[in-house]
Amino acid sequence: MTTLKQRAEQTLSQVEHDLRDISKWMYENPETAFEEYESSQRLARFLGDHGFDVTYPAYGLDTAFEANIGSGERQVIICCEYDALPGVGHACGHNIIATSSVGAGTATAPLADDLGIRLTVLGTPAEEGGGGKIDLIEAGAFSDASAAMMIHPSTRNLADPRLLAAQGLTVEYHGKEAHAAATPHVGVNALDAFVHAYNGVSVLRQQFEVGDRVHGVIDVGGVAPNVIPAYTRSRWIIRAETAGRFETLKDRVVACFEAAARATGCQLDITPEGEPYVDLISNPVMTDLFVANSALIGREMPTHEETREPVYASSDMGNVSHIVPSIHPSLRIDTEAVNHQPEFATATVTPSGQRAIRDGALGLAYTIIDMAENDVWDQLGRP
């Protein structure tokens, strides 16, 4: 343990109670994509109170922020997520992500000038839907970055999870109303189109490759059982292991939607929900450092090569990793629930969830210290 790491640990210990309180408040007050006004304000204010120069809002997004400290040539960005899921709150643990990121930044902040870095905690809204990091990429938030990082709570420890390329689609079918008993033959049934599309995708699953995932829900299915539905709206997510495979799979899924429209005589509208998320590239140098530093604090972090365990989730952090050397390790919290279940949200405020805040913050802080002290910048390469 180097002197700088000891200083980082001491600094984190001074604010750890406050971080736990913020995490618990976020759990009790979840805010969904692009609506994270109070969460982003609290996090930005905390960083400002601990020496960061804060811009809020930032980069044209109402709930984004940028907190900077240090004046070195190398910029390291810690991504801070804080959006919740509709209906199940922080069931993906973004309250842990937010507080571990802020904790890592706060722990490293007093060392930034000694390390010769410019440290940025970047508030990134709408990971669960909307792709806030993609908006931030386009606005130039990562243009000077030498490295980017964050952690994510999960059901397992994994240093370099293989996250999938993904995109959401809204699918609308337009038909024609008619009396469902007296004159069904003059109607055009948009619900039939949705059912046909859903069944088409289900049949397509026989030809799915490993890592292919397609799932959808119906938002609007009709207004009354005795009226032929003239309109349906459904929302889908398509995922695949690589961006290239995603495009192939997307074409085949869209063909199912088009076939349903043709078979039923409905008109079809498909609207992308934001830009596609791409697969995650974990930088090997940064991954090795995070593994070693996690071991220092008592958390063993296996790699994908060691476990061969897939992670069939997606994140706009994948898009960041294609332009900046990045890591996005998964940290286990103790629960039988899985991500996106209400019980997982509850687990984020247990002692295991609190430990993940600390371990994530120290793992990231120690990794930043090693990157600077060992001058690994040229070894990182470019994605």
C-alpha cells in the first residue's frame, strides 16, 4: 500500500457515512432517465463542497454535471450514473454507482496535482433509457480523456464483463376500427399485427446466436373488446455480442415487424429509441490494475477469461469504451435477487451494498493512482 493510497483511503473514510446517506436517499427517492434533478443536484453539490470546480447543468443536458479538479495533462473521467428504473426504482443499483464514483473522485481529489492529472467526475444521466453518455460523447465531454471508468453492482464479481450492443425500438401498427361482432371484416386489426410480430420474433429465436437477445412489451393494445383495435404500440430491445452482429439481428427482427404489417394490412412505424449502445471493450492494462487493487481491499475480481461467464446486459459505457480506454467492473452485492428485481434495489442499502460503495470507490481511486504513478498512459493504447 503506497502512501498516496493510504491518503486516499483516509479521505474516503471521512466521507463514507455521507455517501451511504446519499445512496439511501436515492433508494428512497428514485428518479428515472433525464428526470434525475434532485439526485444530480445532490451529487454535484457534494463534489463542489469537496473542492471540485462544478459545472451544472453541463453539455446541454439538464441533469448532467462535470466536476473537475487538478491541472495535469492527462484527464481521467469517472462516470457517475444515477437514473432509476420505472416501477422498480434503483433495482440496477445506480445509487451505488453514483456514490462509489463520487467517493472515488473525492478520495483522489487531494492527490490530483501530485499525480499530474486532471480528474473529472462526469454526471451521466439516462443510462437505463436514452443513452446520456452518447449525448455527452457527441457534445465533446470525452474528447480530452486519457481514460474513463466506473463500477456496477451485480450478482457477481467480474473485472471485465462482456456487455452487449443494444438498441430500443418503438413499433406502432395503424389499422382501422370496426365493430368486432357485427362488421369485423371491414376492420384492419392492429392487435393482430402485434401478435403476428411477437410470434415471428419468437420463431426467429430458433436461429439466435449466443448473446442474441430480443424482448418486448406492449404499451397500447386497443380500447375495448368489441372494437377492432386500430392502433397498437410496443417497445422492444435488441441485443447482440458485437455491433456488427447487432445490425444483422436487427434486420431480421425488423423483417418480422414488416411481415406482420403486410399480413394484416396495417401500416407500420418503427422509431429508434436513441442511438445504439455498442459492446464494451475493457482495457486490459486498466483491468489488471483494478484486479490487483481490489485484492488489496479483500475483493477478488476474476476476469472473463477465468470464468467464461457471460453478462447479457448493455450500457452506454460501451460507447465510451470505443473511443477512450475504459473499465466497467461488476461488484457483487449479497442477495438472491438479480438486477432489475425490486429485491435487488433493497439490497443496495444493506451492509453488502455499503461495502460495494467503499470497494468500488477505493478500487477506482487506487487504479487511478497506479496509472499515474506508473505512467501507463502510453500502454493503454486506443480502442
